[in-house]
Amino acid sequence: MFDKILIANRGEIALRVIRACREMGIASVAVHSTADADAMHVRMADESICIGPPSSALSYLSMPALISACEITGAQAIHPGYGFLSENAGFVQMLEDHDITFIGPRAEHIRIMGDKITAKDTMKALGVPCVPGSEGGVNDVDEAFRVAAEIGYPVIVKATAGGGGRGMKVALDETGLDVAFRSARAEAKAAFGNPDVYLEKYLQRPRHIEIQVFGDGKGRAVHLGERDCSLQRRHQKVLEEAPGPAITPEQRARIGKVCADAVAKIGYSGAGTIEFLFEDGEFYFIEMNTRLQVEHPVTEAIFGVDLVRQQIRVAAGLPMEFHQEDLVINGHSIEVRINAEKVPGFSPCPGRITQYHAPGGLGVRMDSALYQGYAIPPYYDSLIGKLIVHGRDRDEALARLSRALGELIVDGVDTTVPLFRDLLAEPDIQSGNYSIHWLERWLAQHY
Ligand code: ADP
């Protein structure tokens, strides 16, 4: 086992990893930009080291600074959290060259899944069902017309290098496709430096269902059921729950096995998420994320496992602490993402926290790096906390979420907390009856 791990991240996820390290008796190193000198992850880690100025490009994304920080502190491994360098194959390669262990999958798997066209081809060959669409990339608009005529409108043009909901355009007919094709390519080139796009059938009212998988890197893999992340704004998740209210045990077992077998076959190592759209009882693969997800705690809650602990164990060459038959679902869990944003525009709202009180009690987990007097810097993501509840069933989880939101105090900045209080009063949320388009429509009517 490692003696010391460096955490190449900030905010709540850095705390999450520090906590796992501490329980495992591993020393933790926090890295920070000059803007984060007073951040909670710096205070909570055993050691800390400044790696650059506020700009992420010069600090949290600076590979030489992170490698130097490992050499100076003697950290043997890096946990990347999510975002930043968590899905950067070049970084993994560079760490390998410096004899530093990356707590995550091999560079090869990150590279395959980071290119959505290659990811889809790979998954299809492994027997995973995919959204109907083009075979690989689409190079010109005439080819796009041909594919669209075959699969039927509406279609969605997607960037192979896409992420964070960017580089996606929906087209209802040929005229729309002409525009969508050109603008998706332009947006992808500007945002990711790669203009390659592909086409998919645009599903009308699917749910976003993702399967948590975990591999030991030696050909054994399990699945930990699904998360329903259908409540989205601009293709970004807002609330997540597990198990999915619309998924039956049979559907879970079937798609779970397909996913576990697929990652076992490629010798995948560590945590991964296989994302699907789910409509009329069918699953359609859209992409795989080769990292720990923001919403992993809902899975931890219902299975009673610590995913970060397992990531660290597997990276150190130890076996996972569970087999498929040990993984039994207990109750229901819901997470809401608390962002420092001003609703309805959802514009970022950095600033000083004048009062903070975290909710507690049975079945409540608050993952946040906030504290009273903390000044949220304007340079990074607006996620400031995740409130996760666990109950014996969905109704109890909803009641607990409502109760916990009532206890939570975050003063000094605008947050998405009032939005969740409103959402919980909606019959569709109470019954779990929502697709990926529900929230946008509701926001348009109510905000
Ligand atoms: P990103 O990597 O940018 O997050 P994804 O491929 O994961 O992109 O898609 C993000 C979201 O976009 C999905 O959860 C879904 O809401 C929507 N989406 C993607 N593909 C389709 C599709 N074929 N039909 C309908 N909606 C889609």
C-alpha cells in the first residue's frame, strides 16, 4: 500500500479523497493555487504545496508542477478526482514515466473512451447496445443527410471529443441538419481542437441511466447498479438518484452484466461509468467516463461501499473487497448539486460565505469544502457542495432530503438550494416521472 497520496484537485472531491486516505492510514498531500491558500482541502490534508497562480491551466492542470510536487513530498501516487486531469491519457503516461502511480485506469482505456466515436465502436464490438447512428465519423454534410434519412429525424450531431454538454446540436430536418452539422463542427474545433462529429438518432423522452462499473485491472469486474441522472439543465446533471425509479431488477441485472463483462474483457482498472439513454425498456450507450463521477455517493449509499478506498486498493495492486454477489442494494439515495449560482440564469455567484450550517442526522451526508468566512474564488467550478440522503425507500429519501434542505444554511452567496426546495414540491419529482427534458420545460414555466 502507498504511504502517501497526492490529490490533484480541490473542493469537495479533494476532501472526499483525503477522508479515504485517512481511514486507510495513508498520508495525504493537497496541492493548491495561490487563490486556494485558505481552502479547506489545504487545511485538512497532512501536507500542502502551492503549485501555481489562480488560473487552472497554470496550477491544477500543470503536469510539471504536479510531478514536482510528488517528487518534493515523496507522494507515490496521484488521485485526480474528477475534472481537471482525471481523463487525460497524456498525464497518465507522464506519471508512468516518473514512476508515480495514477489512481485510475490505464492510459489506453482513457484514450479509447475519450474519443466518443472510438468508444462507441469499442462498446458495440463488446456487445453493448448503442444509439442508432452513423458508423464512425461523418465527414461532410451530404453524408450527414444520407445517415439522417436512414435513421430518421430528429437527429443529434455530436463532437467525438465532446464533454460537459458542449458540441451537440439537434436537427429536425435537412435544413436544420445543414446548420447543425456546420455549427457543431465549428464549436468542437474551437472548444476541443478537433472538429470530428458523428450522428445519432435524437431520442424524444429518454432517461439518463448510468451504470457504475469497477474492474481490478486483471480481468475481474463488477457492476454497482445504476444512477438515474435525468434531471438536467443544458445536458448537465442537477439531481441524481439510485436506484433508478424506472428500472426493474431484471433490467438492472441484464444491463449490469453486459457492462461488467465488457470492462472485464478489456482488463479495465478502477471505477468507470457507462452512460446510457433509456427509452421504452431499451438501453442505448452514449459514452463512458473513466473516472470517479460527481454523483458516486448515491451508489456508495445504497451498496455501503467506499469507492475511493477501492480505487486506491486496486491502484496499489490489491483486489477489490467485493464480488458481484456481495453487492446488494439497500434502500434509496438522492444527491442534489449545490452550486454557487444565481437562479434563474444560473450565472456563477462567487463571494464570501457569511454563515454556513450543514444538515445532519440519520441518512444525511454533506460533501462540501465550505466553512463560515470562506471566500469562494471566481476561477473554478461553481459546485460548492453535494447533499446526499439515504432512506429505506424513495419516499423516505425524499422526506429526508426535504428535511435536510430545511436545515442547510449557506448565506452570503446565491445558491441552487431554493430550486431544490421548489422541485421537491412537484408531483413528477415525487413520483419519479421525469425524462431528460423535464427540468428545462419546468424551468421555462416556473422561473
Ligand atoms: P457530454 O460528454 O457532453 O456530457 P453525453 O454524450 O454524455 O455528452 O450526453 C449528455 C446528455 O445529452 C445526455 O445525458 C442527454 O441528456 C443528451 N443526449 C446525448 N445524446 C443524445 C441523444 N442521442 N438523444 C437525446 N439526447 C441526447
